[in-house]
Amino acid sequence: MALRRTVELPDVETERARGRSRREEIPRTLLAELVDREEGYDPVQRLIDQGSTRVPELVPVRYGRMLESPFAFFRGSALLMADDIAREASSRLEVQVCGDAHLSNFGIFSSPERRLVFDVNDFDETTNGPFEFDIKRLVASVAVAGDSLGFTAQQQETAALSAVREYRTSLRVFAKQDFLDIWYATLDIDSLVTELRAYFSDDAMRQVGDV
């Protein structure tokens, strides 16, 4: 019989009330405000300074990839967004953040059960931080990706709002689960393909099947 560690979970209603009380201190509209950078802030120099801690031979490769498109630059410049977010108002509702929940850091992987799953791949440097850090990074990357693909402003907004909506829905589900269930939560690719079949052509579905 498998052993399962018993941990008392926070009461969902209590946590919901705590979150709502924070809105009186930090309204959600305040979390949307972008604070101006201080005078003399040099984004290029910030990236150069960061490059000094990396493998020297790989820095030019990194910069070359970032020059390919706005989406590629956004992916490689997480430091600049972190600087911006750090100046903004914070909910102070802390979670274990990925630190770089960029759209490109998600992918399809093989699980120990030999199933294909869709999940985030960048969990090598997680830390404690306000929950909005990851969600802002993710949603911004969705919007920038849409722009790179030629989406209209309305389509970009729709995609961004859809990402936030799914995040909110998942949190509501996870809030009622224990830690192990959350740890092993993944998105099954077979189920996803079945759901998306109505939205894509047969040719597109064959390409997905070939991945």
C-alpha cells in the first residue's frame, strides 16, 4: 500500500477571503500599471551585465537568437521584465513561481508512465514570489507571440484573456486538491488533440500526430 503524507490544506473559503481583502489594499487595476523606469536605466547594459555571468562562448549565440524577432527577444530578456515587475505594485500572495513562465518554456514531454504530456520545462530555478509574476510573464508572451504571427490587436487580446481564464480555472481546481495531486497534474496530449480536432484541419491534425 502506497504511503501518503497527510498535510492539512488551507481552507479554500478562508484563502478566498484573504485574497479579496488584499484587493482593498492593492486593487487589481493597480497591478496593471507599468511603472516608469528610473532615469538612466539602460536595458542593453543590463543584458550585458547579465551576460558576464554566462558561458562567454554562448553569449553571442544567445544575442543572435534574440535578434531573430520581437518574440525571441522577449524570451531572452526575462531580466528586463523582472526589473519592470519588481517596481510595480504586488499582491504579496506568494507561491512557488517558475520565474520565467514564457510561452516557449512549455512543451510536449514523455512522462514516467510513457504518456505524452504538455507542461512547463523551466523549473530548474524556482523561487517564492507573488503569483502575478508568472502570470504576467505568460500572458505577455502570448500577446507578443500573437503579434509575431500577425494576429490583430483583438485576436491578441482574446488569446491573452483566454490564458488568464484558464489559469484562474486551474487555480480553482487545484485549491481543492492535495499537494501530490497538484505535483502530478499534467495535460494529457491525447485528450488535448481530441478536444482541438474540431478547430483544426485534417492536415494540421496530421502534423500534430507526427510530432
